[in-house]
Amino acid sequence: MGPLMSKATSFDIAYRAGVSQSTVSRALRNSPLVNEETRQKVQAIARELNYKVDKHASSLRTQQSNTIALLLFEDPTNDDSLINPFFLSMLGSITRACAQKGYDLLVSFQQLSDDWHADYEDSKKADGLILLGYGDFMDYEEKLIQLSEQNTHFVRWGAKVDNERVLSVGCDNFHGGYQVTEHVIKQGKKAFAFLGDASTHSPEFLNRYHGYCQALTDNKLTVESKRQIDAISVEDSGYEAACQLINSGIDFDAIFGASDLIAIGAMRALQEHGYTIPDQVAVVGFDDIAIASFTIPSLTTAKQDTKLAGELLVDNLIALINGESPDDVLMPTTLIVRKSCGS
């Protein structure tokens, strides 16, 4: 009988493919961070070497639970869900990505007063956390610092904040804000209002506001603070902000809602006050939630790719759990033109 062949390892695959071991790990998980050509090459070599990932043995060696905890922030909503509808589509993507990578998903709500590290990692309920939503970022930041100091494996959806050593996946809010603003300016609108918090309490909205301001400046239009009115991401808040704008007597012919929900609330206020959309006032939003295409008129918006976002959140968290050092991801937005801005 000939000598027994040793079992192939991920390092053998890495050597044959001419890539790092971490790239092999990602390719075998179908990570979107690895290009298609490299992924197929690595997987072909793995099949050739009859390489199999022993998930049970890996779990025993590392004492991992093979479970990811998804913690949602309880947002104010117009129904009993307390979940921002933008996150519902991302929840579906995260669930599928976890299943494809052999992880169970535990879904719960965030409790700012709780010790999440003890609740999940120390208790072995989960190997890492995905955080969606946060409310007031100035309060939330303390929780992120605490998790980081406890060496918790976690990734958050949201804007990257300067000097923050927290792994994040988010979209280019500045460019998205610039895109929708410039598009409406090209339709001949010049008195543009922004509805949404434009402060460090809401970094995503602030970046969208900065994009809006830059588009105005680049098109030789004046940025006026009186045309910025605070609102949170719920229809009622957008409605109230639009009513405040209307009742102020300030001249305006376009509204940028910092989220689709704010924009949808603003559309209702405009219609109740006799304004026609988009002839008298153009309206744009941000997110491209499902209902955006069913409003009357349908809502022009900056689309965030929730499918890719969910995949990247899961993939980067698993990489972190496996001892890798994934980078922050800034996803592009896509301008979705519908009838609320004319064309």
C-alpha cells in the first residue's frame, strides 16, 4: 500500500492559486470582496484537492457558536413594527447571506443600557454582532467605544465617522445627496429645501446635506440655512417639517427629504396644502424603499443597494471573527428617476 496522502489545507490552495490564505477563505465563502475570476480559480483548486471545510471541527477548535446576532434599533414608525422599512430589505439579505455561509442568525433589538458583549460573545450565544440603526449617534457612539474596548467582533451599517476605529459598511451619502440635488437643479428648480437633521447627531443625514450644499454651490445657487428643517426618518416628521416650511412663507420649489420616509410625509403635506408635484414643487428622497415606486407621483430617490449591503456586512463580520482585518466599505448610490421631480 502506498503512503497516505495528507489532507489538503487552505494554505495548499493559497499556494496553488498564488493568493493569500485569507483570500482563499473569502473565496470559499463566495465573498463579494473577491473578484469572480479569483473566486472561480480558488474553488476549482479546492475541488481538485477534494478540500472540504469541516464546520463542526472548526467550531469545536474555536469554541464558536456559528451564530451571528443582528441587533436592530427600535425606530419610531407609523405601525407597531418599530423597524425602519429600509432595514427590512437588508434583513432579508443578511438572513440569506448567513444561511449561505453556514451561520444561524439571531435577531433582536438593541438595548443601550445592556452589555451586549456579555449578552452575546461572553455567553457564547453569538460569535459577532451586526448593528443596524442607532437613533442619536452622540449617545450611540459611547456604546461603540465600549464594544471596541471589549474586543467584540462587530460591524455596523452606517457612515464612517472620523477617528472612529469601528468596522463599518455604508453608502456614499455625500455623493448620493449631490446626485439627487443636481438632477433636480437641472430640471430648472432653484429654491431647494432640505428636510432632515444636519448635525453630528445623524452622520448619514449630515453627509447627505453636505452633498446637497455642494451641488447648490457648484450650480451657483445660494445655500440658505432657513431652508434646512430638522426631521427624523418617519413620515409624520417629514409631514410636520414640510408644514413648517410651508407656513414659514419661505420661497421654495424643491424639497430633498433626507430619507424616503421624510420625503413621503412631505409629499402628503404639499398635496394637502394644494401644491402640485412636480410642477410647483419637485420632491426627492433617499434610500429607495419599496413604497417609493408606489407613491403618487412615484418618488425620485438615491438607491442604496440593500442586497449587497447585507452580503458585505455578513462577509466582513465573518472575516473579523476569523482573525482577518477587513476594510471599511463605502458603497455607491444609484439615482432612481421617477415622476416626483418631472423627469
